[in-house]
Amino acid sequence: MQLPIYQVDAFSDKLFGGNPAAVVPLKEWLSDEVMQKIALENNLSETAFFVPTNDGFDIRWFTPAIEVNLCGHATLATAYVIFNVLKYSKDIINFGSKSGVLKVRKDGKWLELDFPVQETKPAAAPEGLIESLGKTPKEIYRASDDYLLVYNSQKDIEEINPNFSALKNIQARGIIVTAKAKSKKIDFVSRFFGPGAGIDEDPVTGSAHTKLVPYWANRLGKTELNAEQISERKGYLKCKLVNDRVLMAGKGRLYLKGKITI
């Protein structure tokens, strides 16, 4: 069996920027085992699979190690393929997912994701978390399956050099670290670490911003925010908080298209 495959750099309009994701269109679902093996073989932070439905598409996401319930950059990459390669005629894509219906709207070169807010609650640091990061945050929150750590400055975020072997022992999908940005054009910065999910550092993490945007909207007193994830590849997001939804707009760049044989 041969399947088409695409690789898109998401949340960036520059090649080798943003977060690369693999996208595999399907006519019907493969077994979970096969999709997981494809994701492992791709060795990217996420591989997205999608199948057509009556009113859009169903989508699933796999890291090299596990299936996840929500992934922003691979959803943007999938929408990029559907709009720009498969020439989808509508301006809005409806994705059915394990996190409910997700919408992606095309606005020129921008793709705007409509995701549910993920609430955060104050939490104590689990044993080993702060030691693994090497810096003490000023606030700690738990949000679904992630921890959110807030620091005093962007410099703190830039200087974090995790012990990934130790961080892998933390019982969480990922660790989000964030601070107010030093640039007047950017409201906040972040990084995302997920060694427990098979990703030491994720370059740009859309799902993390479903927690970050409500937090910073409350702290900064504004509902429209510009965000930068300051990984080595970097990514830029235009965000809005609208009631219980987070809108995240980004761009994409096609890197690869081909076929896989299984």
C-alpha cells in the first residue's frame, strides 16, 4: 500500500522555521498500531492523519511515542495541505477530533485555528520538576496534562537548559515555561518540553497556547496577543481570546511531498 505524505513547517513562512509536522491523508483509518509506527518512523514531534467526513474531516495526531488529544501545529499543517495542495474550496475546515470540533479558517496566507480554552489551576511542583529545569518559577499551574511555569523575564526562558533524562520522569505530557516578552511587538514568549511524550523540546506548540493565551489575557488585560515560541526554530502566533475559545493564526511552508509504502 502506498500513501501520500507531506511535511509542512507550521507557524512560520520561512523554510526550516516553525514546527515541522508530517501529514498523511487517508480514505479510511489505519490501525492504531500502524499509525503509531508511521509516526515513529517519521521521527517528527507530530504526524497528523485525517479522513474525509460529510462536513469536513476527522483528524488524529501521533508523536513518535503516543497519540495525543490535541495538537495545534500539526492541525495547521494539515489545513495547509488541504487548502493549498488538495485545493479545498471552502474557507473554513471542520475537523472532528478527540478534543471536539476544531475549525481552521483561511485568511490569505494566514490560517486561524479555533481551539477550546484549557483552564489552568495553581499547583505544587512535583518532585524533581524545578531541579530538572534549573530555574525556580514565580508561579506554577496545572492545565489538563501539562504544567505551566511562569518566570520573571524572557531571559529566564532563554537560559533554561533542561535535564531531559530527569524531566522525562515527571508525570505530564509537557512542561510549558513562559514570561512576558522583552519586545514591545510581542506580548509573551514560551518554550515547551515534552520528553515524556517523546519530544525533548517542541519548536512551536499550538496546544500550549490554549493555556497560555487565557493566562496572559488575564495578566495583561487584553484579548488580542502576539506570541513567540523561542525555540531554536522559533514560531510566531497571532492570538485572540473569545469567550471559551482561543484563536491562533499562523502561516505554513511546504517542505516535502512524497509517498510512503507500508
